[in-house]
Amino acid sequence: MADELDLAFERTVRSEARIEPRDWMPDGYRNTLIRQIAQHAHSEIIGMQPEGNWISRAPSLRRKAILLAKVQDEAGHGLYLYSATETLGADRTDLTVKLIEGRQKYSSIFNYPTLTFADMGVIGWLVDGAAICNQVPLCRTSYGPYARAMIRICKEESFHQRQGYELLMTMMSGTQAQRDMVQDAVNRWWWPSLMMFGPPDAESSNTEQSMAWRIKRNTNDELRQKFVDMSVPQAAHLGVTFPDPELRWNEERGHHDFGQPDWDEFWQVVKGNGVCNAQRIAHRRKAHEDGAWVREAAEAHAARQVSKEAKMIGQSA
Amino acid sequence: MSSSWPLWEVFVRGKRGLNHVHVGSLHAPDAEMALRNARDVYTRRNEGVSIWVVKADDITASSPDEKDPFFAPSGDKVYRHPTFYAIPEDVPHL
Ligand SMILES: [Fe+2]
Ligand SMILES: [Fe+2]
């Protein structure tokens, strides 16, 4: 019987049909998905912090409204994804507790500080840009609710990237000091952006199984290459350079060659030793704990409404 | 804690003339809050003109395992489809 279920599952995946919540699925598939989608959801939620840092200091009402809308979208992305994990039997509060206790991860990119307003532009352009590269293929991931969440998210991400690039174009047409600020932000965010695709394929332990299950559709190195190829002409148009002496067009491959990020730094940040790890988690924990009374009050209000209604029904009977 | 808030499934009508379509879920203490939260989470860009929220517990679903027997009654009723009927090609508007 188990074999038969397994076969049916394999057949569905191989035929490019989607696995849906009430389908039988191997435990490994379910657990991999919960881990990956939760990590993705946590990244969206923690990712609100580096940009939230600049909302109150945005240089104009226009930029402030844009930044607010973007950060609100990231909250929405987190919620779509938590919703997808719940179709697999996970519990949202449990996942939040795991995040603030450091038992589940989020993308290491959000452990870098946002030092100037140019960072708001570079994050939109490169960080959301890298996220889009990662996420577009996930619109075809084998688990239905995850794929559908990714479709919604990708639609919204294009605004994120474009507002960032436009912000940078505006700064680049300003003073020399503003142009320097943009280049400085690019220098700081380029390598961490490349790290967003994960370790090189040779060291990525989960890739093979995830590709077989069609959860993942491309390897880390394939997506990283694609991102570099897309970003180079955008940088040229903007008038900035990437801090990589090895970056050049390779006619033979039809792709850019580029250097490797500092993977020791990557693993250090993943392990919790990045500049902002402690701050990000402490902030998330505080928001969760400070919100407890609101959740309890709403619950008490709902319970009272129910008992009021019950009384009225009792009286009219 | 929010886990004691019930789970609500959210359905959105994209525009007049279309059915409500399932878009996802959320937690909320009551139906009114579920509706407000659904607006903020699922319709930030005019994706809908109407929202339904339904407690997930109140939904009864067929199971994919019983898919074949469950939908079998419609399988052998080919006469429910217009293509079942052979009409000469020179009969117009049919
Ligand atoms: Fe996002
Ligand atoms: Fe984004």
C-alpha cells in the first residue's frame, strides 16, 4: 500500500501536476517543504526590519509612502507563506516561537545593517532582484499552495525592484556625494546578494533531493549566474560598478565570469554571528511579546460577542 | 496566543461577473476581524470587489484518495456534453 501511494505521488510530481494539501506525500517531502517555506516566511517578516529602519527618515513623503507600501507587502508575503505551511499541518505560532528561539533560520541577507538611504534603493534593486530570481522558478514548484503563494509574491516583487532602481537613478543624477553614497551601498550589498542563492552546488546538501521532488527547479549556481548576467547591464546603465575584479563577459560561455563571495563570512552569518542577527531576533521577539495583550483582548472580545448572542437567542426563545 | 484564534479560509471575487476564488487563509478571533485582515492581506491592489471568509473547520471537503469513485457518477454520462450529439454541419447556430 505504501509503495502504491509512493508511486502515485511520484507519478503526479513527474507529470508536472501539483501536489495538493490532502494528498498523500512522503514525510520527507512534507518536512522539507515546511522547513523551506517557514524559512522563506521568516525571511519576509525579518526582512521588514532593515527597511523599516528608514521609514521615519525617508527624504520625502513620496519615498515614505513607497517604503511603507513595500514593507507592508513583505508582511503580506510572510503571511501568504505561513498560510501555505499550515496546509501541511504546521502551526503558525509554533513557527514564530521557533524563529525567536533561533531554532529556524531566515535569509542571511537581513543580518546586514542599512547605513544610508541609498541602501533602500540597492536593497530594492539587488536584494529584491535576487529574491525574484529565486522565486520566479518557484511559481512552478510541485506543492500547489506554495506555488500559488509564489505567484502572488512575484507579482508584487516587481514594484519592489523598480522603485529601488528608480530611487538609485534619482540619486545618481544628484550630487557627487549622492553618487558616492550609491556606489558605497552597491559595494556593501553586492556580495551578500550573491550569497542569497545559497552555497555552491557542490556544497549544497539538500539540492539533489529537492530537485527530484521538483520543490526546487534550478540549482543555486544556475540562479546566481542568471542574476549576475541580469545585473551587469543594469549597473552599467546606472553608472555604478560591482566590487569584483574577476567580473567580465565570457564570450565562449555566453555568460559573465565572476568571483566567489566569502563563504566563511556566509557561514558565520548563518550561524548567528552577523552584525545584526541578535538585534533582528530581539526586535521580532519584542514585537511578538508586546502584541500578546492585543491578541488576548481580541479573543476576549470575540468570546463575549458569542455569549451575548447566545443570551439574546435564549431570551427570544 | 494567535494559535487559539481559529483559521479562516478566504475567497475573493476578482470583479463583477466572476466567482469567488480561494486565495489563502488567515487567523482571526472572529468573522469581522477575519474580513478586515483579509482585505489587508489579500486585496492590497484592488484584487477584489467582494470577500468571503469561512471558518476552515466548517468546510467539508472530498478527499483526493476517493477521487475516482467520488467523481465516477459524472464519468459515464457523456450525454451531458454538447459534443455527444451529432448535428449536420449545414445546420446553423447550433
Ligand atoms: Fe517579499
Ligand atoms: Fe520584496
